Amino acid sequence: MNESALLANYSRAPVRFVAGDGCYLIDENGRRYLDAIAGIAVCALGHAHPGIAEAVARQARQLVHASNLYYHEPSGELARELTRRSGFARAFFCNSGTEANEAAIKLARKAAYRRGERERNRILAFSGGFHGRTLGALAATANPEYKVGFAPLPEGFGWAPFNDLAALDAAIDERTAACIIEPVQGESGVHPAREEVLHELRRLCSERGALLIFDEVQCGMGRLGDLFAFQSVGVRPDLLTMAKALGNGLPIGAMLVDGSLADALQPGDHGSTFGGSPVSAAAALAHLCIRDELDLDTHVREVGAHAMTKLAALARALPSFVEPPRGRGLLLGLPLREPVRAAAVADALREQGILVGTAGGNTLRVAPPLIVSTEEIDRLVDAIGSVVAGMGAHATK
Ligand SMILES: Cc1ncc(COP(=O)(O)O)c(C=O)c1O
């Protein structure tokens, strides 16, 4: 590999991909890999989907960029589709998940400021939560390892323990501008928020005048079996952030805003040169249209349930090395027990032509394209089983 001019801020696997095809990535030697991580929960419709490719090509021939100084059709149409499907009032577009969360944090503070509540500027997040790498989203992220060497970070952020109903009451007060939570935490190891915790969080935010932000960057856009994660968990936030799968691989993020907040950001308050650019918005629109045709929500629920059953059976078969799976829909985590290490299992699977992710707490992360079949899930889980069994047997010899 001769990629020495790239900044060394990722630990990349030694593979160079040249093409994609549905649930498969193809390397420079023509080898096909079953992709069970989908570019980290991005390519919901799989790779090189002809409908996305066509929409991107058509839009690129027509108009690539005009800036947010003017209107153009794809972003207006995408805002209309997202608000219609979610019941939210307005959409703001950006380019990534971290930017969507920056927008939500800024909007929450500005909304309080406009109401004259100048002391209400604190953002409450939760242990294990991950919200992005830019300074504001990083400040909201709990894990201190991501922050080493980047101080000083923006002030006004605090954390409550995740999934701890009793801790919420003391954590939210008249200085809390917003609470931000992932309905299913991804990076921490795939931990779903308990529904009673989300309900109580909603109740306390409403009672105490704080906004509730759902970070659906990883768990949204159909991954839990409904288009929006809030629909799967049955709790409605005030602000919703998304990115990753929205453009099926084209860079686009969004913040959806409840009607009561539609005027919180005024011209000049926030912006992005590329946010909601025509090509990315056209890809997102095509994504929404294609997922309807495929009845993807039903498919995700069925295949997700099948995957969960298979992974649970694997955990029962190999209890010394595998813990019960966690997650929902097609965002699944399989915690492993030392001496078997998730990173080593992911490497061994890759050598067999299967791609999975890892997440916190020695966990394998499974987030395939949402079009994945039950046969592909069977192949994946069988391969995980034989790799883990082999490594476990070797380590305990
Ligand atoms: C829940 C969550 N929020 C925010 C982000 C940041 O998104 P991006 O990498 O697009 O900035 C991620 C990325 O993994 C995420 O999982």
C-alpha cells in the first residue's frame, strides 16, 4: 500500500476497495466481501444502487452547487419529504452527523436566549454517548479518551448515567437547555436506551423547559425498523439529528425541528456552504423513494429478528466467549469475552471475506445494508461462530 500521504488519524485495514455491489464490496484483486458494517451504518440500500447512481448522475448533469444564498429544488423537496414523514416542521441540512449535532446544540441555546433565559445554556448528555468529533459535539460526547489533548472544549456540558431512571430527576434543572441522547447507542457497544427512561426523560424535559434532542445519526434512517428511531421507541423529541444513511453514502446530515422552534435560528445565526447541496439532497430523495418501493421497514424487522435469534443462539452455544447480543433492528452488538477480542475477530472475518465493525466494550458491531438477506445473515453468524470458537479454543489450550 502506498497511501503514506494520508494523515494517519485512522487505523485502516490493509484493503483497497474499488467497487461495490449491493451487500458486497470488491477489492482491487476482484475479491468480494460481504459487508456487514455498510460503511458504518451508511449504505442502507447497499453499494452502487442503480437508483441512487442515476439520481446522482442526473442531478450532477443539471446543477451541482448553488449555495444556500438561493433556493434549489432538491433541498426544498427533501425538507418537505422528511417533515411530512416525521411530523416535524422544518429541516436544516449540513454534511455530517457531528454538524447536525452542532446545529442542535446551537439551536437549543439560541432558543433559550431568545426567550430571555440567559442562564439556560447547559447541555445534558449521557455516559457512553457519542455525538461527533467537532468541538461542540465532542464536548457532549462522554468518553474522555476522545478528548485528550483537545482542551479547552466548549463549556456547559454534563452527563447523567445512561439508562438510569433515578438519576434523571437531579440531572435536569432550570439551567438545562437540552438533553441529547442516542435512542440506541452505537459507539459505546450497541446499547438501546430503555423505553421507560426515554419516556421519563421526555416528561422531565417538558416539565422543566428543556429541549429533547435525539441523535439518530447511527440508529435512524430505517435501521431500527422504522424510518426514524423515535418512531421505533415511541417517544417524540423536539429536535432530531441524522446523517450517515440519509444520502446512502453521499455526505448529508440534517436536523429536524419541532414547530415551536421553527424561528429559533434566524438569518445569520448558523449555516453551511455545502449543507443540503443538490447532489446530496437528490441522493437522499432517491433513497427515500426506493426504500418505500422495497417496504424496507418490514424487511428490517424480519431480518433483524432473525439475526438477533441467530446471535442469541451463538451466545448460548459459546457462553465462555460470547455474551447475549444487544440492539434492535439491524443495529446489533455481540459482546465477546476475553481472551477473544472483537478487533481480532473482525480481522479474521475480513480475511475470510466478511466485514464487521467493532464498538466499545469488546463488542462486534453488525450494521449491514438494510437490504441484507437472511441467507447472508446466516453466513455471517456462522462465520463469527467458527472464528470465535477457533480463537477461544486456541487461547485456552
Ligand atoms: C450517534 C452518532 N452521532 C454522531 C456521529 C458523528 O457523525 P459524523 O461522523 O458523520 O460526523 C456518529 C458517528 O459515528 C454517531 O454514531
